[in-house]
Amino acid sequence: MCTCLPVCASACVFVYDVLARDAGECVICLEELQQGNTIARLPCLCIYHKSCIDSWFEINRSCPEHPSD
């Protein structure tokens, strides 16, 4: 089941789920996104390990790949 969670004061939200298939690399930690990983999908459709984006949003308020969004 997917769940939407607020993660920052500017109303950022993401959907988190378990990855159904391998999906490239998390640009935050540079490790592979593998089937079974818990991931977060941002409104811009970028995906990251949930733990990576949680840490990222403690410091930043935008997507690591789309900082102007």
C-alpha cells in the first residue's frame, strides 16, 4: 500500500512503496535501487531510497535532481 506523507514545511509530499523491479541508481547514496527496497517517489516522479530522501529533506526542500521545482 502506498502512503502520502508531508515531509517539509513547503508542502512537499512523496509516495512511498516497495520497489517492484530494479530501477537504476539512487542519486543521493549512489547505490542501486533494487527490487524490494523501500523507495520514495516525489511529485516530479524521481525515486530514491526512502531513508535517503528522508535525510535529504532534513537539510533541503527540493528534489536532488530538480532543485528549482
